[in-house]
Amino acid sequence: MSENQNFMIGIIGSGPIGLECGLHALKHGYQFIIFESGDDIANNVRLWAHVQLFTPLNMNMSLLGKNLLKEEQDINAFLTGGEYIEHYLRPVSCLLQPNIRLRHRVISIGRFHTNKFIILVENKHSNCEEYFIVDCVIDASGTYNNPNFVGPSYLPAINERALRNKLPSPITYLIPHCNYEQVADKRIVLIGKGYSAATSAVFLAKVKEAYPKTQLYWIIKQPIDHLPYCINPEDPLIQRRELVASVNQIYANKNIFTEIYDKAAVTKFTLSTSSSTIDITIDSPHPTILNNIDYVIANTGSQPDRSLYANLNVHECYRTKGPMALAVKLLSSSSADCLKQTSHGTNSMLTTEKNFFIVGNKSYGKQTNFILQIGFEQINDIFKLINEQC
């Protein structure tokens, strides 16, 4: 244990995975710092604070975390992201508070001498940059705050980068959460076909019901033969099953979306000359331009921000953009269902940089079947590897 006290771990992110890493570091007697870019813990989770989880609370907490809860929780409850923070992550973070650095954004990671790492951090409290020297880095920064672009092959559509930075921007990459009145009678485009897009479609359908003059358009990259989402009547996740049923009904109802384009990709955004609206160029079997669009909801997924460790020698899978050892296991898995995922053991968490680990959603790269239970198992495996050398 005394040797552990001289071993410093830098943890990037204070979401459920980053905080769990902190609990393990504390349990084993290591020094550690948790870097969080936001003003409060779980900055990425806050971006979907209004969205209900598919899985109940008991699937989203670890044994270490559960033992810290002072109040009895309904472990079968389906919480929103915001409720999950306050009911679980906040109590966990209280124990780790002295080691959490809020408003500290990690810019880059490099090697320092042979066995250590140097981390460049933007300290927003003091409006300066700092170096931190650590023995080990665990990247638990997730992917949610790094959304994919909407163009072909996830390239930026023409002018998309500029519109991202425009204030206020007509494009959001988040699931909408606003009063219906704010988007009433507007022309709105939804892009994407994952569960986030499905949740946005349900929201837009309610807006349309309340304000029939609202005009909705949906752009989907994949070909759709009948319905956009596969129906699994035996899906054990009730919330997911109900969402699929709802969004398929919306898709089939020709009175909700004015037009739905499949096998389509956005290639260009053009600011309209006479107003704050934009025109959208669509490449599809029937190319078209949607004019005078007020809002775009781009739910096209996300991927890891790999720039953090660009100066390290991390061997990545070209297909998943995740660390190679784990990617090989994931790609050879026979099931894509998140509930059938298992941890793949300690060796799958190794990277080509000793003592540098990528954990949680980010470790899956562009794969979309990660669940928190797997992340907790990954952390157990990582600390087995750390303990072996300390």
C-alpha cells in the first residue's frame, strides 16, 4: 500500500466511468486526480439530462458506488440523466471531491521521461494552462461531446463547421429539450437513425400535434424497406421497446413528417440571404434542396476525440477507432446487442502505451453497444493490471 501512495493516476472525465475509476484508486490507496472540463461533475451526462435511460438504476451503478448511498434508492427505477446524476453520481462524487478538478480541460497527453506522462490542462478557474505529471492515465472522457458530422462518410457537410460555431447555431447535435412554442410553426430537419434520432422524432411528433403548421423533414442515410427500426417483441428493455414502437408509428404516419429521405446524405448547408434560415442540399436517389430551414437536429452519433493522445503511440483499429486489443474482441463478438456484451478480460484493456488506458464508451470507439456494467468490469480489469506492477 505504501508504494501505491507514490503512484499518481490521472483520470479524464467525471462521469460514471471516471468516478468509478476514482473509487478504485481510492480503494487501493493510489494518488489520483480527476479532470473535468465542465462546471460540475458528469458534464457529458448533463447534455442529455432530460432523456430517460433504457436501463434501470441497478444496471447503472457499481457495488462500490451502491455502498456509498446513504438513502434507499429504487434500483428498478428508470431515471433521466439528470436524476441519475443527483441520485447516484452526486453521492459518489462527494467522497472523491478533494481529488476532482472541475473546469480543468485536458488538452493533450505525452510521455515524460520513460515511465511517466505529462498532461497539458486548461485551467478555466485561473484562465491559464498547467502541466500535470502522472504515472498512469485513464481516459474516461466518453464520446458524447464529440458528435459526428452529417456529410458523406461523416465528413463535414460544406459549411457545417462554420455553422457549428455560429451563435446562435441553427444546428444542434443534441436531443431537443425545449418548450414546444420555441419551435412551433418552424421548418425543422432531423438527421440520423439511431435511438437518439428516434427520441428526437417522438419529440417532434408532439410538437407537430400541438402546432400542426410545423413542417418536419427526416434525412436517413440507410435504405428503409418498410420501417426504420427493427421490432423485437422480446426486447427485455421495456423503454427501448416502447420507443421503437412509437417511432415506427410516427414513420408510418404520413401526416407527421412532410418528407422522409432515405439513402440520403447532406452535402451542403447554405445560409439564406434574406433571413437566419438555411438551405440544405441532399444527395439521394432524388437529389433535392430544402429551403428556408429554421432548425436542424443532427443525431448521427459520436466518436472518440483521439486528439487527446495524438502524441502517444496508441495502436487503434481503423474500423472502430478504438484501441486495437479491445477492438479485435468486439469485432469478433457474435452479438451486437448491448445486453449480451461481456468484459473481455485484462489483456483487452492493454494499449501499446504502458499505463495508458481507454475505458468506458470511448474504449468502444464508434461501436454503439456499450453499457455501463461493462465499463465497471473494465475498471476492475484495469486496476488488476495496475496492482500487478505496484
